Amino acid sequence: MNKVVGLLLLNCILWSSAGAQLVGIKAGHLIDPESGRISDNQIILVEGERILAVVEDASGYAVDDWIDLSEAWVSPGLMDCHVHLTLNISYQQRDILQIYAAESDAYRVLRGVQYAREFLEGGFTTVKEIGNDGNYVTADLIRAIDQGWVNGPNIIYAGKIIAPYGGQLPGVAHQSGHAWHREYIDADTHEEIKKAIRQNVYYGANTIKMAADIFPYVYAEEDIAFAVREAATYGLRVSVHVVGGAAADNVIRGGAASIEHGFFLNQEQLQLMKEKGTFLVGTDFSYENWLSYGLGLEKTQELFATTTNRLKQAYQTGVRMAFGSDVVYNIPGKNRLQSSLEVLHTWKAAGIPAMYVLKTMTSEAAALMGIEKERGRIAAGWFADIVAFRKDPTLDILDISSVQFVMKNGRVVRKDP
């Protein structure tokens, strides 16, 4: 044996024996969405929260425990860059004001416990909670997950949504007061934007969400640029709700990390996003998702066609995309995760390759959230966020529902027989 190789092997053995329990995972088909490759018969070695190595032969390691996934398709943990874990609107209703009146923050965080568990057990080891969570209740949900009280994914958290006066809630009577302040911060000047960002940071946010185009008064390019600079002071990135039009131009040119939704983006805007590296989190609702809004069959079909065409156009243009579901209506007979996975029907209808969709749910999602150097890959040094499927999701993306195993931060949270 080469002396250098022998020393490296000895160091690996000593490192393994001196640390936490070493777990070996036999991965029958190891998917690397970033490169688009599948490697058969690999062994993932996990020590503590992180991956020690990925090898074909583990005979040189003192493995304490084995997990047999030799018949499964194994992938980095999935990510959703646009979730609302504590919000649920009644099917085909738009009763947000009733929710504000009837649901306490405690009730909403308990809903968040349920939805967080569904996402984690369904293979989503990281999500971005992008707002609409009452008075910062997700901060407490994150604490409960971190302390092991409940099971849930790693959560990137936006706090309250920053928007021009009125949040995203038109039509509130004057005598009803500022009902939207439950989930939004009014910020119409640069000083107000600065204060809003600092308020969110104070209450636990590690990303920023803005809404740019709900009312005729929209954020200008310099407003977005100011917010981006201010957020960067704290190492945060800015995502912006915008569907299209002049407001989208301002968001892209202002340097936002991502556009959320962008249903009506035109080709020039998509090309500009590609040039500037702006991510699209398209929240690409399926027909069933759009139907949940109670807009009528004709409007639902129109919006589904629009979403599908925009998704196809963005992919063909080469815009960077990260997966986001944005589901706040549960489809009858389906839970929150199942309702969220319905958006994958749109990706399939748009003809997007399944391997690319997985990339938007792993390495590209990690890049948008700023965690690409520690999550989104199965590689030495990365956190051990791992999911296994009974069926090959690179052939049909809908088969990501065939989850049989989930590991988050090196801990097994689901293991089916």
C-alpha cells in the first residue's frame, strides 16, 4: 500500500473511532442532482451530524451501524423555498381576516408543528418559511425543533413581510384598524425599510421577504436596492413577491436574490434575470392548486396554462430556479405536504426534466438560501440530510412521494420497512 494512502486511511479510522458513532448507509442508486449523475452501490459514511465520506468500499472504516438502502434511490434532502407552515386558508375561500380574528398565535404555531412534521417525514429537510406566520410564531417553532421537542425541517425564516402601506391585504375598512400588521410591516421610506429589516432580525429572521406590487404604489428600483444593501449588512438575502410588469423590472434591477411567483414575467425580464443571476421561485401551481382559490373553472384553466408556459419559458431561457410551493389551501383529501407536491404536475406538464427539478429542490435551493457550502449535496463535510425513495424520481418527478427513509442532520427521522 502507498504510504500516503495508508496514512490517510489510518487518519480516517482514528477520526472515526474518536468521534461519534459511525453509520454506514448502503445506497443502491445515489443521485447527484447537481451533476445529473447516478452512481450505483455507494456507501455513505455518517458521523454525528455530517457526512464523513462517500466510498465504494468501507472495509477500512470501523462502522458501528448499517442502514440498508441498497434497493433505493438516494438523494440529498429536499428543500422548499416558499412555505407557510402556520397558515391555512379555507378551501376556495379567501378568509384571511376571519383567520386573524379567530386564530391565536398559539393555535397557529401548533398547526406549524403538524405541517413541519409532514414536510420532514416527506423528505424535505430544509424549508424557507417566507412570512404570513402571525406575530413571529415560527421563531418559537424553530426553537422547539432545535431543542428536540418536535420534529421538523431546518427552517430559513423571513419574519414579517415588508411591504408598502397595506401589506398584501386590500379592502380593509378604516374602522377595522391595521389588521395586516399581524403579518406585515408597512415600510414606505428607506428609513422604514431599514427599521423593518432590523425588527425582523431582532425577532429571529435570517432572510428577508418583501412584497412589491400589491397596490398601485410599488417599490422603485432604488427601494429594492436599498433593502438589498441593508439586508446584506446582516448577511441576509432579499426575496420579493412580484408577478410581473414594471414592478418586476424594479425588483430585478434592484438586485433581489429571487422573484417569488413571477407568473406574468415576459421574455425580456426572464433574460435580464438570467444575466443578473436572479432566481425564480415560481410557485408553479397546478390546476388543482389554482382551483383551491375559488376563481372558477375558466380562470383556473387560464392561470394553469399561464403558469405552465412561463415555467417552460424560464427553463428554456436558462433562468436559475429554486423550487417553491407556496400552498396555503389544502386540497380536499390531501394534507399540506400532499397539496404542496401537486405543483410538480406543472413541472411535468411543462416538460422540465425530472433530474433538473430535483436540482431545483436540492443544490439550487441551497444556493438561493446561502447554505450551498453545507447542505444540498451528499459529500464529505456536508450535513447528513438524506432521503431515499422506493421509485426512481429521475424518471418521473411525481415519484418523490415514494419516500421510505429520511435523515436530517445525521439523525434518522423516518425508516420504513
